[in-house]
Amino acid sequence: MPSDDDVDATADLRGPRGAEATSPFATAGGAGDAPAAIGRFTVTGALGRGGMGVVLAARDPALDRAVAIKVLRPDLWSGEGTEGRARFAREAQAMARLNHPNVVTVYEVGEAGGQPFIAMEYVDGQTLRGWQGAARRTWRELLPVYLAAGRGLAAAHAAGLIHRDFKPENVLLGADMRPR
């Protein structure tokens, strides 16, 4: 289950309302390009965009695995964005305390070029909304998936993490049919 601001199928890497990014992650190719690397992670593309930042697909060369990296929007971490940075840090700490099959696993929290990031489990699959809309589903198919997603949400709440935007578009359903 991604956090409240993770996934939007209309992702790009520009700032709020299409403004150009001022992030150190903006590359010479323009503000809409993904950076080549964040820390040790090699960025391979954009996955989604939310209220607090963007989620990038990346590769961890040290462990040879795919990861998702959430980076905070520049206006929330630079200058007077200390409140956004603090909220991001609290989110990362709460997610890292979780060990639940229906919550994405946090691998690393750090900063690159002064910008905070969270490296987490990459879920190969689709959103719960996408899966539900791809075919006519019976309640017997839907119920166990929604119950599992709810168990992940309950675990997040128990760890002090409030999702704020729990909906089928923000639940990832892996190829293994396990919601996160």
C-alpha cells in the first residue's frame, strides 16, 4: 500500500501545476526528466505523482533489485519547507516500523543533493482500481483483496501512520495478487 501521496497515472516530474522543478534532481535534459541517479540508485523512469512529491522507478545496483523512490516536492523541502521535510521524515520512520505483507517495505531513507528520498519496495502490478475495472469481478473475488488492503491500512494506523487518501487508485496490487 503506497502512502497518501504516491501514485497517479498522469505522472510527470514538473513541480506544482506544471511549474518547472527547482530540484537538484532536474537534469540537463529539462525539468521533466528523471535524474540519472539518486544516491546509489539508478533511476529508470517515473511511476507516479502525488501531493507531496513524485515516485520514481529505480534499480539498486548493490542488491540487484528494482525499487520505487519517493522524492519530496522541492517547495516542501527547500527554504521554508521545513514542515514538509519533517512530515516526510515522520512518514518514512512510521513506514520503516511496519512489517506487514500488505504494506510496501521501506529499504532506505536518505538525502541526495540535499533532497530527501525514501527507497521502498517496487510493486510489479497495477492499482486496485485498474484490476477491478479490467474485468467484471464478483464479490467473492473482490472481498479478500479489499480485506487484505484493509489489514495493511490497519497496520499502518497501528504504527502511527495516517494514510489520508486511501482509495483503490492508491492501493497497489502485485502480480502475486497481494495488495499493498
